[in-house]
Amino acid sequence: MPYYDEIFKHVTGEFPHHLAVLALKTSEVEVGDRLNTEQATVRMHHSDMTFHVRLPDEEAILHIEAQTDDSTHKPMPLRMLAYSSFLALEHEKNVYSTVLYFRPPAGRRDLGFYRYGNTQRGGVSFHYNVIRIYELEGESFLDPEAVGLLPFTALMKPPADMTPQAWVEKCIETTQAVDVGREMRATLLFALSLFGSLAHPPEFFQDPILEAIMQESPFYERVRQRGIEQGIEQGIEQGIEQGIEQGVRQMSIE
């Protein structure tokens, strides 16, 4: 998830409550401190978010993994099992895990469990929540109070009578109305455009006024600079390849 990891972790770290409500399917949750998994024995994915949470009947760990595409390095059920097992061992608390998939077809084959064995041999039966953001009804989440979810609303399903572009415009308007500081509003809008471009043409977010606001986000210049550096690097590589090809052609002629 190039560029997406940092801004996902920043926004959800600042506004974790509504994401926790979505993941745990209950509003009766109090989100505590975020866990530091940088030194984890099991290598946690960069887009993992882990929090201490308090539920009506227990204190637990909430683990959230974000995916733009299906897992390719390891099967997602095995990854989630590894993360959950590590966190449970480390903190000796129940761990509730959720994976978010942002765009289709990611996650369509993820059934949310890993199981093997039987009562005679023993084995494992592990379940986690699977949330396909693109299958959620967007209007249910388009709330200025649900700040932590606003950057992902453009990926959700618009009302039946609304075009995708009109839906994106409504998501932008709602995000602009959030009661936060200028820099955070800029970051929320930049996150909305970044994630929204996974499913919509970038032109939907190319408005001069919106662009001016987003430039106040520290992430805007960071991503822009990385894009420039990547473009330079690709240009150098392409130039080298073209030089080699030209040399080979000249040798063949000679």
C-alpha cells in the first residue's frame, strides 16, 4: 500500500472510535492506547493498527489490518492468525481481529477463518471479521461526527439515485464541514482523495479550491516528493534500459 500506510495509521490513530465500532460491531467500546508493534517478534504489516479496548464485559486488544488488494505474500487467514496469536501471547488478553478491504475484488474470497484438525487430533479454529469497505452503504457512514471513517466513504456504495461523481462531491462536502483544525481537515481531505482514487478517476478530486486546502496537510508534500523521486528513479532505469537496447542494436549491425 504505497503512500496509504502512513496516512491510514495517522487518521485512524487520531480518530479510532468509529473504526472500532465498525470492526467490533458495537458502540459500547472505549478505545485506549495504541500498541507499539515496531519491535514485534512476528513482523506486523505496516498498515496494522492495534489498540487496547474496553468492552462491557472485558478488556481486550483490537487488531485492524487494511488492504487495498488481496494478500500475495502469505494467505490472509494465516497472517491474521499469526498476528492474533502474537498479540494474545504478548498481552495475555483476548484479541479481536478485523481486515478491511478497500476496493474490489479484494477480499471477496476471504471467508474470515482458518481451521484445520478435528477433536481426535486437535487443531485450530480461528475467526476474524472481514469488512469490504466497497460493499458498505455509504450514507450510513457519511457523518461529520464519524471523522475516522470519512476518508474511506468515497469507496463505499453511493445511494441508488446518485452518480459516483455526485457521491464523491458529497463526501468532500461532508469532510470539509468537520469540526477540526485546518491542518487536520487538509489531511482528511487528502486522505479522502488518496483512498477515493482507488475506485474513482483522479479527476473527481482535482478541484483548485480542494487542492489549495489539501496542500496544508504535511502528507501532501511528503507524497508529492516521493512521487517525484519515484518518477526520477523510473526515468533513470528507463534511460539505462534504452541505452542497453541501443548498444545491442549497434553491436548487431556491426
